[in-house]
Amino acid sequence: MAADMKRPRADPEADAEGKETKRPRTDPSADAEGKEIWLTFTQMAQRMAFYAGVYKRGRFTIPLHEAREYGRQLPAAIGREHLHIEGGAMPRLLTPEVVRALVAEE
């Protein structure tokens, strides 16, 4: 009888309103190019990009040309952010906008 009382499992692909969402189909070559870009990131840069939501489910959430530029600027931004944190400030998510601002400060 307890088995009948179990709640149905939530669908991980459903949004907040319960509607089913599907990932858009993309060109496999774009996915491969995105993975190549991802592999050029250092481990720390990969972590920061993941935490900032720039890379989810094996794909970039920003256009690939922006991902390339983001990856190029991210190591410098991580260094600037480290100094920012050492000064007593709270850490920030290194989104593309924050990275551009940090690199522009140099």
C-alpha cells in the first residue's frame, strides 16, 4: 500500500510551470567546436565559467565567438578578482559582462 502512495518523480526537463522543455537541436559541428574551446580553458577557468552559467550541459550558453573571447580574457579577470577578494570584498560570478569590466579596468 505504501508503494501506491509514492509521489511521481519530477521531470528534470520540465520548467517551473511544469511544462516540458526540450533542448534545441544544434549543429553537431558547433557542439564539437564548443568542446574544443572548452578544453582550451584552464581548470580554474572552467570552474568559473561553469559557476557563472556560461557553460551548461556540455554547451556554451553564449555564442561561440563570445566564448572564445571570454576564454581569452578569463585568466586575467580571475587574477583581478582574486585581488578584489583579498581586499575584503565578496566574490562575484565571473559572467561575460563582469569579465569584460575587469579586463577593461587594466
